[in-house]
Amino acid sequence: MKKIIGGIVFLAFIAGSFVIFKYYHTQKAIKEKRKKAREEFLAELKPTPEIKIPGIILVAHFNERENKGPLGNFGSWDKDPNDFSQTCYDSFSPVEKRGEKGYSLRIDYDVDSPNPAFNGIWFKLGGVDLSNYKYLVLWVKGDEKRGFSKHFKIELKNGRGERGIYYITGIENKWKEFKIPLNKFMGISYFDDMRELVFVFEDWRVTKKEGTLYVDDIYFTQNKILDKPLCEIFKTARERIPKPDVTGLSDEEFLKLLQRKAFLYFWQETNPNTGLTKDKANNFKKDDFKVASIAAVGFALTAYPIAIEKGWITYEEGLQRTLNTLFFFRDKMKNVHGFFYHFVGMDNGIRVWNCELSSIDTALFLAGALFAGEYFGGKVKQLADEIYRRVDWQWMLGEGDTLCMGWTPEQGFLPHRWNKYGEELLMYLLAIGSPTHPIPADTWKRIRRPIWKYNKYVCISSPPLFTHQYSHIWVDFRNKHDEFADYFTSSMNATLANRQFCIDNKYNSLSYNENSWGLTACECPAGYRAYGAPPGYASHDGTVAFTACGGSIPFAPRECISALRWMYNQYKEYVWGKYGFVDSFNRDKNWYADVVIGIDQGPILLMVENYLTGFVWKYFMKNEYIKKAMSLVGFKEGSMDLIPEEPPLITAGYKRGFDEEKFYKLTPEKTLEYGAVTRYPEDLAPEFSVSWDEENLYFVVRVRDNEMIAEEAPKTLYKQDCVEIYITPEERLYWGHPLHFQFGFSPSGKNGVPEKYAWFQDKDFPEIQLKAEKKKGEYTLYITIPFQILNINPQADKVLNFSIAVHDYDRQDNTDNCKFNLHFVPVYEKGSQKGFELAKLKLVK
């Protein structure tokens, strides 16, 4: 027996030793992995060194396409900016340049004025010491077609107020180098504090008073003259960023590279004292952006725990940054009823640009704060809870039945509401689950969720892809549904529909193919724009955003990862910077963004983590308020089929005259096309009936409206309260088609009488009869439309395609414009719009 017991003890000792040994080696491997990750991250923090050549001080080579050189800014100037007869403009030319790549500075001057005229270009020199330098070197070329002066004046100015002058002559219509000895600048005695270099075109000295010159490669030298164009010597900031070879990386390794780069944005571009994160930043060099985005802070707060788990930062670093952020938001950040302004100064939290108090951006911040609270616990959770509890969601209803998009002290609540599906699901859950100021759970039902289809993909219509991503970053909608939809499946299909639309347009844009796609809100050649794909109204011009794929990886991992890898390999020289991918690109315009945006970097970092580990979902879904809200709005386990909306079938009874018994209602949940009502049915509640006989269609449209505005001329009825009726004899309505119809009817017009108009035919049909009855808070229209006008032969069981819409304009409440439309769905096939699907109108007898 003792031997048996001894054997058992021995085996237990061996097993225990093995467990300890395995645990020790596992922990050792984890530490080594974290150490390596930390080293890689710290290496990323080191700035990319700039090229410097001994004995050379660069003024400008213009290849960055910005009015800033190594020594300071530059730009054009005029003697009298108010005298438009004399001007000087500077721009960058990609055609006329010294080397095979880059840009030159194009100068368009005009001193052909009846007044004394001179103008030119200035370059700030930043107090540079040129005491040991001998020459100013620059290259100049005249524009043969527009003409040019063969000489102009150059001035140098120092900090002592001295000014030296030199005239260069002999400019030709080909590139020519000018090497100017600094001692030729008469009037300057000291070169130790140089402030400005100026080109001057003078009306009394130029050989042509209006013309164009190109200037390139300006530098000071001690003696050496560079024998190559500067574009071949000085790399641009974009070119200096290392572009790693990712061909040997697994998908997981590639995704972690994207994550590390994206996190670097939140670590580097956040003020460590206030916790405020920049709205956007240059992806290749330092910038002077000082505006923070409240939503970006929410992404940053979620990013810190990920970085801790990856080993990029220590637990203490992440905790301290998080505490600093939450203390600042609790104690110092301006709030109104708990809501924060959309954009603020990143160093002080003060509102900028007269921006709105933003409900959705506050919600995105709160999501990050609550997530951090679940991860860190303790003081972080207490602070997050305090900030969340003071948000007065009831106030943000603005006396309506859906949440307002925002508020400003200048105008009060914005006229826009969160009443149509988009990124707001997270916000509604936070509002409904609030322990202090909850809104009714029924507000969840007020959101319009049109389920439409593109190609074979069925989803809730909301064209920009970010609207299908944001709520999913924190809320785990997988294998869940409410009475309306399976939102995870909807986002999967929206992602694939977005990709398919780009594929279908690959012959219309160089930017699109099977592995180059992604339409969402992003930076674009003209600034910032919300792009999107069907189902719904498409908006695109060849601009592809990396966050579209990166933020959708959990929905379509194979397609998204393949696209990101392909676009990296194809365009990395243009799109890869210190924070990873730039925001977007457009090959049709040969344009590549130079910035990254916080709310676009965040989805890439966080959704990759959800795909790899489910980390964000794991912690956020522990939150008691979110669990409570999801229960209140009726979420259940399991998936749910998405069924596209079918055109409603309306029956028109046979009757010689108007049917005032059977009415069909238009509600915001089912028929909202755009805009908002403050409260339904008080603000707007339309209903209609339709009947027919052998000669006419008869409509009765009864509209409950708390404020009637009707004072426009017939052609502009759509700018006031009115009713529209669309009818087509074909399967679909085509906008503007002369045989299709868009009729407008108003209870009153410019002359105080009922008005009507047919916009596609650009006329008023006198055969159409309109009668209006008006009383306080309501109007009724009686409309008679002859079949003869419609080119339709009426008969029992005939089905027409039609829709009826009601416009509502208000001045006394904060929802000034809204439109209900029975069924008016844009149809896209193979990337192109093919008319509109309307409701069905069946003539019964």
C-alpha cells in the first residue's frame, strides 16, 4: 500500500513539475513576445531622418506640393491686393519640372496695370546663418506659349533690416541654372540672420508685363553645385517612409502590422495630459493641426487596452493615459447636459469652428470610456460611469420622439434627427440603457430600416460603409436579432454589396477592381465626402478609402484582407506612411491623400482585433447598461433572414368620384425618404385613398400638419408643403422621362390658390383637377387625373406603378424639411442606376 501511495505521490510530483515547467516556459514565451512587440513599437516612434548634404542649405524643391520649405513658408504677394488689374499667383506644375518626377513652382504674374504695379513670390528663411555660404542657386524656365519676362529682381533681407538686390537676366524657354554670388546682393553687410528671399516683377523693368515662369531647385551653397535635379537627391516625406515587404507575412502578421501602425496614430497624436486625440494628422511628417475629435478619443480609449495586451505599451502607461483622459472629461471639458462638442482644441478642450454639441460623437466617446472601465475596473470604471450617468438623453430628444443629431448655443437643436438607419444603433442602446436619463425603449422602433437588395446581397440600406461598422466595433451583434433585422448579417451583405458595386464599375474607374474597393465617408480630392454604394443612392467618383475594407474585416475577412494586401503591394509607394495607410486615394485623378483621420484609423485597429480575438466585444458586452438596453429593445439569440421590401400593393376601388372611406397611412418608420419630423403624428401624418373609373384616377390626400407653408410658384412647389404623385405605365420610373410622370400638388401657392405642376413635362395640365380644403393643422387635396394624359387604358385588374409622397416644411420647430414616400427605391444593375421601383396600384372592380 505504501508503494502505491508513494507511486501516486511521485506521479503527482512529476505531473506538477510538468505543469510548473510548462507554465514557466509559457510565461517566458509571452514575456519574450511582449518584449519583441515593445521593441518594434519603440522603433516606430523614431522619426524618419531627413537627407542633409554638407555645405548645402535647401530653400525649396516643391515636390511636396505645399507652400512650405525646410526654412519656412512661401507664397505670392501683390503691391495692392485690392487692385485686380495686377496679380501674382503661385501653383505647382507636374509637367514643367527639372527631373523626371516631382513638381516645379509655377508663377503667373501680371503687372500690366494702369496703376504702378509690382508683385512676386516670398520665401521665409527662418533666420538662417549664411555667413559661410557663397552662392544662391536656382533654376528658371519661361513659358513659351504664355510668354515671360527675360529678367526679374531678387531681394535678400536680414534681421537687421538690410535688403540686398540682384537682377537675373537671360531667362529662356528652357531650364537654365542661375548661380548668384551672395556678395553681389548690394546692400547687405551681414548674412548671419537671413529672414526672407523675394522675387519681384516690376512693371517698369519686366520685358513682358504678363506671363508665366517656372522655378525649381533653390538652394544656398558654400561652393558645391549639385549635378542632379533635387528630386533625385532629396526624397519627399512620402518617399522616406520605409515600405516593408509583406509578401512573407501571414494574414495575421499583416493585420498586426496594420494595427501597430494605426495605434501609433492614437499614441502619438493624442495630448497625453488632456487625452484629446487629433481629428486628423499628416501621415508623412509633422503638421500643425490642433483640432481634436471627440469620437476619435473614444477610439483611443479602446485602443490603449489592445496595445497593452499586444505589449506595445505597459499597463501603467495605458492606465495613466486613460485616467488623464477621463479626469479631463469629467472635470474640465465643457459639456451641456453631459454632451460634448464635436471638435475642440486638443490642448484645452475649447469648442472650435462653432461646431455642434454632437450626440453621436459623444456616444462614440462614451463607448470607449465604458469599454476602458470594463477593462481596467477601479477608478477608471468609476470615472466612466460618472461621465455616462450625467448625459441627459431625454433632453437630446428635443421634444421629439427620436434623438437629435446635435445642438448649438446659437440655434438650439439641429433640424436633423437619428431616424434612419446608420451608425446610431450604439447611441440608442446607450440612451435606452442609461441609469439616470433613459429614453423610452420604443424609440428604437422609430428608426427607418429599409431592407433593399443589390445584386444578390440583401441588407439595410445605408450606402456609406462606415454606417454598417461603427456600432459593431463595440456591440457584438453576432448571432442576434431583434424584431427588425439581423444586423451582423446586414453588415456582411452591405460590405459585399459595396465590393460588388466597385467591381461592376471597374471599367469606369481605374481605382476599382476585385481587390480595390471601399466606398465610405473619407478624405477626397475636393476635401471630405460621404461616398456609398447601393442598395440606396450610390455616390462615387473613384475615391477608395482603406477604412472601408479595414473596418469590415469581421464581416468579410477573405475579401477585405485580400483587398488590403493587394492595394498595399500595388500602391505602397503612395499610400503607406508612418501610421499605415493614408485615408484614401483616387487613381482617376492621380490623387493620394497625405492625411489619416482618427475615426477612420479606429475602425481598422479595433475591428481587426475583434476579428482576431473578439477582445473589444468581450469586454464591452460585460457592461450592465448595454445588456439591459439590448434586453429592453428585444434582442434574441439566433440569426434572422433579411427579406427585401416588396413594393406595397394598393387597391383602387371602382367609383365615379372620390373614395373617402379606405385610407392608407404614410408613417416615418415605413416611408421616410429624408429629413425628419419632430414628433409623429403631431408634426406630420399623411394618409390617402385612390379610386378610378373609365376616365379618371381619383386621389384624396389628407395631411395632418402642424404648420402649413405654401407660397411658391408652380415650378417650385417642392420647396413647400406639397404632395407628389409618380405614375409610369412601365415597370420602372425613369427620372425626367417624357412619358413618365411626377405631378406636384399644393394646398396653396404664390397667389394663395391651390397649385399643380408636371415636372417631367414642364407644364401644368389643365385637364387635371385640384381642389383643396384647409383648416387649422390639416389640409385635404382632391385630385382628378385623366387616364388619357397618362396614355393608359384602364381596365379591371390592371396594375400600374405609382408612388405618392408628402413634403413637409416647417419654420416654427427644429425639423424644417421632411419627405415621406410610399415606395420609391433606386434600382441599380451592374453598377448603373436603372430607374426607380414604385409601389403597385391595382384597379379593382
